[in-house]
Amino acid sequence: MSPGSMRVLLVEDEQTIAVTLRDDLEADGYEVEHVADGKRAIEVLGQRSFDVVVTDVRLPGADGMQVLAAAKRVRPDTEVLVMTAYATVEHAVEAMRLGADDYIQKPFLNEHVLERLRRIARFRALLSENQRLREELQGSHGQGLPGVIGQSRAMQSVVKTVRTVAPTDASVLIEGESGTGKERIARALHLLSPRRDKAFVALSCGALPDTLLETELFGHEKGAFTDAQRQRRGRFEVADGGTIFLDDIDDMPLSVQVKLLRVLQEREFERVGGESLVRVDIRVVAATKVPLLDHVRAGRFREDLYYRLNVVPIRLPPLREREGDLPLLVQHFLEKLGGGRHYTVKTDVLEAMAGYSWPGNVRELENRCAQAIAMAGGATVLKKEHLLPVDKSRRAALEPPTALRSLREVLVEAEREHLKTVLRGVGGHRTKAAAVLGISRKVLWEKLKDYGIE
């Protein structure tokens, strides 16, 4: 992974440190976003994805430990570097316990931070290459797609289309609800194409204000605006020879749509504030969370651009339409998020999960699995109340009417409650509880473990 493809969130309220460190990071090729408030950092982490978070410990709003926890909760593989002028053994131990990848004591030389990020970039590049080789090997022999989990009939149609068009340079428009995995389909298109050895560059058109989106896409010349102290390449230049993925294309303002149309037609553009033409060889994959034709009819999206993007349409089904895929996805997320520990979900719980509509789709399912693991404590069998929402409007998915519950589900719930009652009655003494229940202490221990009863 090159520095240019690594996104860094810098959380620092001391302006002098923030400005100099951000400048040096950007000069080294990293894409940097800076916030000066811990609470705002946690909000940003919930909205956008970062490869590395560099955070101070003492911050207004929320402290660095809370930022660290939020970063790991949202994306466990995010690398977090914690920095503070109040370095103590306690701080270091607490930061590492919460999952920090490194610890930096102020004052420090910016070069030390840069070197640590370079090591992270080199390590991630190795992981990425290994993953790409594994996915290509699996993709060449299997019937699925690299990085995509699912064997449902709804997904088979997607797989067939992706495998057919991936070797071409045809523009692809992926339509699907938020959280369905549109970027994964775009990456599969790239990995199965002749461009696989070049860059895959992703940009969410809805994550940036209109004023910044144009600069992100096309770059800018030195002096193009007040803060433009040097020339900067845009995403199209970074993606030269590879694939650019434009997510949330439905949020792109009309002013930028005009310039994007020219890129698709001519494969050339000018940087913001520049006059010389920049030529690029790219494949464009776009994604929309709403039917884009509706935007065209409403005058919010150019019709000529729509037909340029929609050469090959792919509709990505929501999770509720992917019959049979949920157990596969749950198994995948438990392995991915389990940290080497083996977690399981009982069949009756999987059945209840399959009956839930999952409005947040696969992303919501992954977040639920992460929450259930975090709340499991010492148990390895995950609880239904942690895997499904419990608010009253969706309670039917968690607690279906007794008349609709399976006999197994009713018996399991009755056994769990009886174990709790007996344990309370004997003051938590397990040997006495086993005697009352007429089972061995070992069987009791196994049942308590299965039910997550402390």
C-alpha cells in the first residue's frame, strides 16, 4: 500500500503541532484529515474510513482513549498511534490494552511519526498483496468473487455479470442500498481485470463538500486558492492505469458532473487552477444508493452522464433478499472479528436473525457481530439480544410471539432461566446447584458457558 492510498485522521488540539505534522504527512503522500476535538473525531470515524489514526490523549470533547476505542470499534484493523506530553507507564499500558498500535511521547520529531507510518504502509502493502493473490487464486477456481461472501440466487446473478464484464474496460454502475457492499463489488471488478496490478482508488462523492470534491477528483495547481501551497494530484491521476470507484455518485453536484462527463469522453482534464491537459487511462466504476434514473427525471443528474456511466448496470440486492447468505456472512464476521477466539451463534438465533429486515444490510450485520463479541465477556456463544435490535419497533425480530416460536427455542429459554433461578437460590455455589439440578458439575459448567451465565 503506497502512502498516497493511506488515509490518516489526525486528532490534535495544539494548532502548531497539528499544522506542521499535517503538512509533513501530506508532503510524504498521505491523505490527511485533521480535527481538534475528540468528540468530533469520534463522529468523523463513524462517517468515514481511515487506515491510521494519530491522536493526542488530552483533548476537548472526548479524550484520546475514547477516540482509540471508537476507531477500533468501527474498523478493527485501523492502526492507532497515541501521542501525549503526559507520558506515564499507566497511559502506555492503558493505550495498548485498548488496542493502540504504538505510543509517542511529546516532544517528538515529525520524522519519527513519518517513519512509523512508512512501516505501517509497507506492512499493509504486504498484507494487501497476499490477500490479492489469495483472492485471485480462489476466484480463478471458484464460482464466487474475490472478497465477496454469498451463494444465494440473488447474488449468483451479480457474480455472473461481474465475471463477464471484469476483463473489459466498460464503465459499470452499481445500484444498491447503503451497506450492501458496493465497494466490494467494485474491488472484485478491479481484481478480475487486466488492471489488477495498478491502483484501485475509491472516493465517496457524498463525504466531501462541493467545494472540495472538484479538487479531490482533479487535483490543483500551486496557488490555485489560498491554501494551495503546492501542486496536488487528484484521484483521477492517482488511478491512472487502474480503476477509480466513485461511490454515492447520486450526491455529485451538477457543476462537477459536467467535468466528469468530459473525463469519460476524452480521458483528459485540467487541474483546478491549471491550463495544461492531464491525460489518464482509467476504468470508471460508479455506485448509487438510489435509482439514478429518478435523479435524471428530477433534473438532479445529467442524462448524458447517466448513460456514460450506465454502460453495464449491476443491481446489488439488499441482505433481506439474499436467502441463505446470512449464516455464511455471520461465520465470516466471527472469524474476522474474533481475534483468534472461536465464537458461535445457536441455530434458533440465526433463524431469528434471518427473519429481521436488516435495513443497514451487511454493514449493520457486521456491526452487530462486533457488538456481540464485545459484549460476550467470557462466553463464546453469542447472545440474541446483542445480535438483534431490542427497540420496541423491531422487537418482533428478537421476541416473536410465543405461538410462533419453535419448541426448541421455548425449551432453551426455559432452561436458561431455570439455571439462573437455581444459582440465585444457592447463592452462586456451583456444586450445590449441580446437586439440585441432578447433573454433574462439569455438565453445569458447560451449560453456563453455552448460555454466557457468569
